[in-house]
Amino acid sequence: MALSGTSFVREAAVFKEIGAITGEDVGRRVRIMGFVVDVHNELIVLSDDTGRIMVSVEAPPKLQAFVRVFGTVALSGEGQPLIRADFVQDIAALDKQLYKRAIRLFKT
């Protein structure tokens, strides 16, 4: 079924360090990167150098996987920010040291 004359544009996912995500980001699409440090069924805990955050996923990656998550910020039942993942991408092959250097360059 074709939708003539209709377009769908999704808001870009803004890169955020985990520690920078707050309740003010609720409803915002973000992309984050980190290591899976805990798995609870369809909830994982993702960690980077700045903090940890719960991520709601359909199919959890393995413990210690290095992943990039695209999703929307929401609040947990305890009022803490969490991410409702649109998708999770395994990025184990990423050169982490080179990536960190590039991020430092962009911040200056």
C-alpha cells in the first residue's frame, strides 16, 4: 500500500553521554554507547565512563557487549531516566581508543 504525498520524518537521535541524561530529556530521541553490565530479561544496564542507565530492549545483548543504542528517554517507576530502545547495535569492532580521541577533538 503506497502512501502518496505523505512523508514520515523521525527526529534525529542526539548523541549523549549516559551521565548527561536527565529527566529533562524525557521524550527526546538519543543515541548512547556503552558496555552491557547487567541483564534482567528485557532490561539491560548500560555503562560508559560517565554513568549507568537502564535500557528497555526486545532482545537483550550478551553481558559485556559493547553496543550503541538508539531510543527515547523515559522515566522508570522510581523516577529515574531510562531508554526505550528502538534498536541496539553491537559495535564490538569499533576502535574504542580512536573513538575516544575523536570525541575529545570534537569537544574542544
